[in-house]
Amino acid sequence: MLTQQKKIRTTYDKVKHLSPLAADGTGVIEIEIAMTYMLKEGKRIEDYFDLEEYYEKATLEKVVSTPPYYSLPKEIRDKAIGA
């Protein structure tokens, strides 16, 4: 069941930790998970993915710019900071 959430005016700095809403299909989600794991383990992404490939490069940029959900403090998961 979908619920309507109230809108809150905020700044980008308070929501930059959130993942953008996107209709990512299978394949992209798996690549995001793999890249996140590899970064956590200190592995070189370019050893496993062709970063000349548009979707792989764009996915890496998304992964690097958004902190992993598990690393966020529980009080700011899924919401703006201070909301």
C-alpha cells in the first residue's frame, strides 16, 4: 500500500546522501551492488568493468556520489537531515 508523504522544503546538502529515485532495471542494480562491494573491499573497479561503457561509467559515478545505505546513521536513512 502506498502512502502519501508530506513535502518538506530543504536544501541539497540535507538530501545528497539519498539515492535518486530511478527505475533501474536488473543488470544495473547488480552492477551497483558489485561496485559498492568492490569499493568497500578496496578493489579497482576498472579491473572488472569497462568504464568506457556508458552505463558502467554512469553507474560508477552514481555509486561514488551516494554513500551506501548501510553506512548511513539510522536517523537519516530515507529522509532529509533534520527532517
